[in-house]
Amino acid sequence: MQKNILIFPAGTEIAFEIQNSLKYSKFVRLFGGSSTSDHADFTYERLIGGFPYVNDDGFLDYLNKVIDEYDIDCVYPAHDSVCLFFSEHAEEIHAQVIITDEHTTKICRSKQRTYEYFDGEVFIPRTYDTPDDIDEYPVFIKPAVGQGSVGVKKINNREELERILAAQDSKVDRQKCNDAQDSRVNKLNGIDVKNDFRSKGENHTQNISPGKNREIHIVDEKFVDNSDGKMVICEYLPGDEYTVDCFTDLDGKLLFCRQRSRDRIKTGISVRSRSMSTDDYVMMIAEKLNEKLSFKGAWFFQVKKKVDGEYRLMEVSPRIPGTAGLYRNCGINFPMLTLFTFWGYPVSIIDNDYDIVLDRAFYSAFRIGIEYDTVYLDYDDTLTLEDKVNADAMRFLYQARNAGKRIILLSKHSTDLHVDLKNAGISEELFDEIIVLSREEDKSDHIIDKKAIFIDDSFAERKRIKEKCGIPVFDVDMIESLIDWRM
């Protein structure tokens, strides 16, 4: 039987990796939860909006209403601070929480706590309480609570460090004043951050964020702050940085540990990463972390090299890594394996162990305000191009077929179209109708359904159809705007 899984927040890179890992699974039915309108609007078929931010009053009540209303079996946190909240309130949440215990999550959430907990281990970087303790520059300074390399800064001298620390203190003081003012204003205005629960089936998002002037430190979702302003000062580590993806089974055994590069970083997330063998020293760190913390399922940590090449621990996290897609495409589906582990099943891993590089960049998803029942499209240079099938066009046609649209192939193909379709591996069963015209015939004469769209590479054909039939017309490069990515 399928289990209903709620991913929250739905719009982080971590959430998209969880979604990509689970969207084709027969074991789960995915829901997204969001506090704001973001790219999740374009990727989730079942997106539940209106959530307060995780640090707002009423979040837990709203979460439980969603769980009860939509029969959610498991909630999958997709942000470090949400991981901590879910672990702290696991007993109060009306569904199974897919995150390890509060003790481990709390240590991992703060670099300062992590360094204190593992104090004495050789892989912990040297830290400094005050500028007076520093005997050598440069040093690193970073938020005690943060994600990846966000907020990390190299400091070259004492004057620069003191200036940054003073600015941070001032920022914290301003935030406290803002928070106090926000609280007074909310009480005067009678703001209820719980809001009315939306009816089942509505697909919307609403930004509920009392205190708009708060200083927010974000990676993807604007609801987590570093309000205490604590900073960690540590030794300068000029060497390469690596992420180490790990998996711990039901019995606490470290089932998988593999290092990967961080070749290109954006907002703290590695957007180019390469698989690599795991250094023995890095494996030692992984085993020590796994021994002293209670991991369950997927987790990861990051290390950086000193001048002499020795590794030092930067941070550790008990959640799915945002770049888990690298090893997923080697055969290790961390989100699915983690679910099975939380459900009490023993798991094993198949690792293809080939070299693989992941690189990602922005891609576009569209929402077009048209409704149509029929797709008319051309064959030459539209469905095919230089004797090759247009894979994007085929993706759209199968999407249209799944949605119950009529598909009519309308072509002036000069040779036997039925033979050429067969040679291209395109089934005629895909089309509700195949119409072959002479060069002299007008395609507009065969467009009967007016609640339709027309796809053709020819500008002249599109212009004629638009003028005579008045329906939306699309060139081949516009097909991407018709793709519905929601799952």
C-alpha cells in the first residue's frame, strides 16, 4: 500500500532531490508543503500552501491539521532548521518523522556544538573564543548555525575581525528591537498566524511572515534566522573542500561512505560534484561520527584540507544532502533507502562504482493560462529533426495523452508518413488521427476543434493558423513551456 509523504519545505534544493528520488516509486504518494510561493509551485502535483514559517506560532497546529486532513503517513524535513524542529517535536507530530533523534540533530545544527561535542578529536579544527586567543592570521569566521559555506568569510587581521564582530553584535541588537516591535504590532493588529486551514484540493501558497524586517539568513526558504548572532572563529583551512555522503542502517552500521568533490558552489550547495574514492582519514572521521552520534538513514559531513593536506571537519548534517543525486545515479537512492530504514526494513546497497560528474544550473518551468483539448502538430522538423526524433516533443505528447488530450498529426510529408513513423520508432497509436496533406492544401481547413493548440516549425503556417483559427500557436522551441513538471 502506498504511503503519503509530506516534504517540507517543498521549495529547497534538498526537497527537490527528495522529490526526484521518490516521484517514480510505487511505494509513496508525494505531497509538498510550503510557506511561500516558489519553484515548488511548478513541480508538485499536490502542493499544500499556507504554512506558517517553522519558527512562527501556530506552525505545529497547522502541520498536524495538514497531516490529519490529507492522511499523511510520514513527514520528510528538507531544511536543517526544520530537521531540528521535527526532531524536537516528534512525539507531538501526527505522522512519522523522517529524521534522527533530537540529541543528534541538535548537535549537528550548530557548528559550535559539533566542535564542542567532538573536542579532542584530531579532525576538529582549532577554534578561538576571542580575538585575543588568535596567534596567527588569516582565520575563518562563520555563523554557528548555517548551511554549507553561506556566511563563511576569510579574515586577514585583527582589525577586520573586530569590525565584523561589532557589526554582528549591532545587527543582533537591531533584530531584537525589531522582534519586540513586531510582537507589539501583531498584538495590536490581532494577527492570527495560524490562519484558516484551506480546503482539500486547493493548490496555493500564502506567505505568512509576521516581522518582515527580521534579519534572515537563508539558503532556500525564508523562515530560518541566525538570531542569536553566534559566530565561530576557526583556523584558516586553505585546501580543497569535500562532501562525504553516508548511510547508516537500522543497526547503526555505516553501510555507505563516499567522498565527492565540491567543484562549483552556489548558495552553499555544490552544483558541480564528482565522485571519488574515500580517503582513509576521511573514513576514520565518518566512523567516529557514526560511533558517537545516532544516525539513521542518510547523512553527510563536509571536510576541508589544511595547508599540510590534513582534513578537518567543517560540519555534519543528519539529513539528505542536496547533491544526493550524484550517488543516486550510481544506484544509491538515499531518500528511498532512508524511508525503508525508518519503516523497519533491512536494506542493502548496489553501487555501480563508476566515475560520474553532476552539474546543474537554472532551468525554466512555465505556467500558461490556456486550456485545450486537442493538440495539432506537424511532423517534419517538429516531431522529427534531421531524421532524429525530437525527445522533448515526444515527452509533451505522452504528457498530453496521459491528460486525455486528442493528438492529431497534421503534415505535408512528401514520402510515406506511415513508413517513416515506423522507421522512427513512433507508434501510430499515439495519435487520434493522422492527416497527410498535399503541398497546396491549407492546414487551417483541417483544424476543427477551436479549443486547441497548434505546433509547427513553419512561421508561415503558424501565422496562417493564428489569423484564420485564432488558437495559440507554438514553434518547436516553445514546447518547453507546455511541459508540466508537477508530480
